[in-house]
Amino acid sequence: MGLIGIESRVEKLKSYLAIESNDVRIIGIWGTGGMGKTTLARVVYSMVSNHFEACCFIANVREEFKKCGLCKLQKILLEKLLMLENLNLQDVHDGVQMIKNRLHNKKILLVLDDVNELDQLKKLAGKHCWFGSGSRIMITTRDRHLLVNHEVNEIYEAEVLNHDEALKLFSLKAFKKDHPAKDYEKLSQAFVDYSKGLPLALEVLGSFLCKKNIDEWESELNRLTEFCDRGILNVLQISFDGLRPTEKDIFLNIACFFNHKNRHDVIKILDYLGLHAIIGLRVLIDKSLIKLELHENRLWMHDLLQEMGRDIVCQECSKDPRKRSRLWSFKDIDDVLTKNMGTEAIQSIVLELYEPKKVYWNPEAFSKMQDLRLLKICGVQLMHDLKHLPSSLRFLDWRGYTSKSLTSSFQLKSFENLKFLKLTKSPKLIEAPDTFKVPNLESLDLEGCINLRRIHPSIGIHKKLTILYLNGCKNLTSLPSKFEMECLTELNLYGCSKITKIPEFGRNMKRLHGLYLSGTAITTLPTSIEHLTALYWLYLRNCKNLVHLPDSIFNLKLVTGVYLDGCSKLDRLPENLGNAESLMFLYLSETAIRKVPSSIGLLKHLSSLDFSGCKGLSSNKSRYELLPFCSMPTSPHPIDLLFSSLSLSPASSLFTLDLTDCNLKAIPKDIGSLFSLTWLVLSGNDFVCLPESIIRLSKLKWMELNNCTSLRSLPKLPLNIQRVEAGGCISLEMLPDPLKPSGSFGRN
């Protein structure tokens, strides 16, 4: 890449080499093709070579290995470093022995450029001890895994050029100066944007456009929107050609369908397709063909790599999309399906439209696609109902499917390969398919199918189903009489507002960890919930008819969160609440609860407790009954009761406590015993003051007292408190000294 933008990269690589050190260091330079790895290695090689007794740069190891083998490469290395001619090596083993014996006392600089096999490293620079003190070996490669396996000291990752560097490099090649000619500035920017900082692309395109007129520049730019430069693709494709078949499939699927998609989602799809995604993605990352954006956990590849992948698919049959393995453009998909031109060559179709379109696809459009495995459609309105879907499907995701039921083929034949079925927000769907015909189905997602009225009884006894999403099916009225799905891990009925009864749970449902029933019309839960021994999360938010909970819920040893917010008719909790030994989150806001069982003191892992809006507290006694881990002021032995309650209470783990709008006339002084409390919300209550014991809450960071209209003063607060909210505290007159000068006090 010339010397544009190389200064900082050179300095970083030199710091890895640590020339002044006497140890032997092996440094890897890693990145995809065209990133300037070789150029960087050459520049540093030239800069530091005078520090060594002998130097050798073996270029293009990949190709030289293909042409003449390892023995010839060993001969080149030895002749250069030992300054010999016509060296005779019997075989590779002989070469290894000579490198070890003749170079172990010699301070050398060696560059192995474009290495692609671990054996090349083992036979040319197998161990640090082969070389003399102070020696340095640099290895350029597209495969990070080689460097990790070879235990190099450092790995330098080659980077694309930033915009200014890219423009300079392009200009040097196109205009022989470091900036564009005046009339070419806008076009130059367009070519730089296209290249996305890849040095190879900038050099190839800049050199090609040198001395061409504006019309020719515009013509080339238009051509690039359809066809990438073949020279660039050929370089990039070298890494692809070295992949295994499943790795090639993963790369092509990402290039055609899943660039910039969530890693977790892509892994699920690829695994459903039988492609062993986790190990395959690791290989692609190591070969710099894809990257993982950690902040958003997204997979992405350079635009030119994506273009290369799509070009590989297009070259399967350049003029006839129906003979390609993958289809992703609306034009190609619409043409093939409208004219019923599908073939066995088509393995995957993904079409995601942001603006819905009416399509007139032939009812038999999929009948000839006997190897179709992946079908993902979003944003189309079928004008003709489909009659056929191929039984080869493994993954079917059709959001907004516009027919009343799946094709008749679901009733006529078995879909033994299908593992994932998603028909979310399909407005006309009134019944779910017979899952007897889909024996290996693992995930069924019918979220938001507002006219779905029933699900087939076969779902209740399905042996492989792990995910069942029926959330938002607001007209769903009936479920199977019993759930006996031994593999089910998640059941979501959120917003199924006409569901009045939850089926019994079979003894074999030992894997369910998430049960989401918020917004249903249920009045209770079956006692057989005790069979859900793996349950972590129970959501019952806004179940307005819920009046009773069975004791068996809190006998579940793994349940971590119980969410009952908005269950306005629920006035009590089971007395055995304390049996839920793993419970961390208990949300009871806007319920009719007046008293919490004293066994709450046994919940040693409870960290978040929410009583906000529990307005059933009317008497002085009830305000303390709400907090059974605090002793009542009428206690004859307050100190004994205090320590007794603390020994059984969640005080050691409770981080957040919300008592908003609970009609509290006073706050028990024993609140000061909740030593782990970091967030305390007391807004909307009627107390006049806070107990002085609050200063003992040494971990308290945030306290909300908004709209406590009777509050007159605050006691001394913990030193570590960061924020106190007291908006609407119209009677508040006195502030503790530490809050007066600081910005930690908020008041409207």
C-alpha cells in the first residue's frame, strides 16, 4: 500500500518486535487478502535488518509451497541466512535438522510471507530455540489459528485505511500525487467509499483509472455497482478456496443473507441447517473472512468480501438464477416463483422487504425445489395461496404469511427435516399445523397471529419441541388439556388475553426454564407446576383475574424471578414463600397484597423487592406487616427481635427495595439493617421523617422520596449516597449538611 498510512502501523509492529531485547520473538501479521500485510512486513524488514547478522524474506510461501514444496523453501532459507550456494538437502527432515543446528547461535531476521499451513511453520521456523539470541521471525497470514497454534509472541491485526489515508493512496495511483485532480474529486470519493479502506482495492482501481477521462471513470463506477473488479475478487477468493465445504457454506450464507446480523441469531439458523456454526464461525474469523462486532454482538464482513461471496454464487450460473444455490434479490426471487421456474439447485431463499409488496407467485412455485432447506420471507402479500412446500425444508420463517393455514402439503406428507417454523404476525392464520407431521420440530413461533384460535393437540405431546411462542395471539381460546413436552425450555403466552386456564404440566417437563403468562385471563395456576423443576422465570404480570397461587410454586428450588406486577386481585402469597431458596427478584407492584409471609426472611438470595402501589395498607399495623424482616415498634424485645429478623432476613443480599405509593405513615427503624441496599424508593408515602438508622446503609447510592408531601426533614445520610430525589416534597424544610453544597440532591 505504498507508504500511505503506514507510519503508525510500522511503529506498532516494531514495538511488538522489541529489537532491543535478547530473547527470540515470533510475531504474526494477520488479516484478509489485500490488507497490506506484505507491504508492512517489507517496510519493517528494511528498517530493522541492520540489527541482525543475516536476513531472509521468503515471499508468497503459499504459492512457492505449491510449486516446489517445503524442501525447496528450506533450501532458500538456509542459503540466504548462511550465505551459501547450491546447498544440498536430502529431504524435509534433513532441512529441519540443518536449520536447528546451523542457526541456533545466529541472530537472524526471517519473514515468512503468506503462510497458509501449520506444517510450513513447523518445518521452517518450528521453535524459538532453533534460532540465536535476539532473532526475530515475522509471519504474514490470513489464518489467525495458525499463529495461535504456533504460539507466536504477538499477533498484529492488519487494519483498513481510514478515509484520509485511503484517499491519499488512491490519488497516488490515479494521479501520481496525494490528492485528486479538481474535476475528479467527487468521483474519487465514490471510488474510495466503494473500496472501504482496503489497500488492494484502492491500488487496483487507482492504477486502472490513471490517465482515463471522466466519462471512463463514470462508466467504471457504474460497472462496479453490478460487477466487482475481477483482480480484486481473485485475491480475496484465495482464503475462501482453502475452506472446508461446511465453512464455505457458512461464509456464503453470511455473504448472501446474514451480513451485519446478530451472532446468536445466525448461529441458530446455521445450526438448524446442520452447519456446526460455532466452530465454523471461529475458522472464518481466524481467516479474517468475517469479524465479530463485540458491542452489538453482530457478525460482519468487508463489503468487498460480501461482494466476492455473492459473485461466487452468481458464477454457479451467471445467466440463470434458478440454477444457483442461493437467491436473495427480489427481482430474481419474484421471477423464479412467479414463473414456477424453481429447480433442485436452489437451497436457500431469503427475502426481507421493508416496504410490503403484492406478489403473484405460482401456487406450485416451490414444488420443484426438492433441496430447499432455508426459506425466510418477510414483507410480501401473496395473491395466490401456495399449494406446496418442499419436505426438504429445515428452516421456515415466513413473517406475515397471508393464508389461513399452511399449505395442504403439511397435511399430506411428513416434514421430517423441519426444525424451525416461524409464522409471526400472520393475520389470516387461524390454526397451527399438525406437529405429528413435523416430528423433529424444535422451535415453533406464532407470535402476533391475532386470529389464531386453536393449536393442534399434537403440540402438547411433541417430543422435540424446545421453544413455543404464542405471545400476542389475543384470540387464542384453547390449549391442549395437558403439556407433556419433555424438551420444552420456553413457553410464551404473553398477551393471550382469552386464555382462562393453563393446562396441567406433565412430570416429564423437567427442562422448562421460562414460563411467560403475563396478560392472560387465568385465575390460578395448576398445582402440577411443581413438575417444572428447572423453572427459572415465572412472569404473571397484569393477570387481572389472578386470585390464587398454589403453594407448589415456591417449592421450586431453581426459580429466580417471580413477576406479579399488576395482578390487582391477588391479595396473598403462599406461606411457604421462603422455600424458594434461589429467588432473587420478587415484583408485587399494583397488587392487593396486605401482608407478606414471614418466611420471606428465609430468602437469602433476594436482591430486588418491589411493593410499589400496594395501596391495601390502611392500618398502622399493616404498614409493618408489609416488612416482616423489620420488628414492629410495639415489640417487647426490640433488640432481640431485630437481630432475630436479620438472621433470617434477605438483608444480606437485598439491593433494591421499592415501596412507592404504599400509604406508609412511618418507616421502621430496622430498615437500617438492610446493609446491602443500594437503591431505595419511598416515593408517594405519608411519613414525616426517616429513621436515623438509615445512615447505617453504607452501600446506599440512590434514594427516591418524590411526592412525600408530609416529609419535613432528612436525617444524616450515608456518606456514599450519590443521588436523592425529592421532587414534590412540599413540606421539606431541612437538608442534612452533606447534601447542601453538592449536586446530589434533586428537587423540583
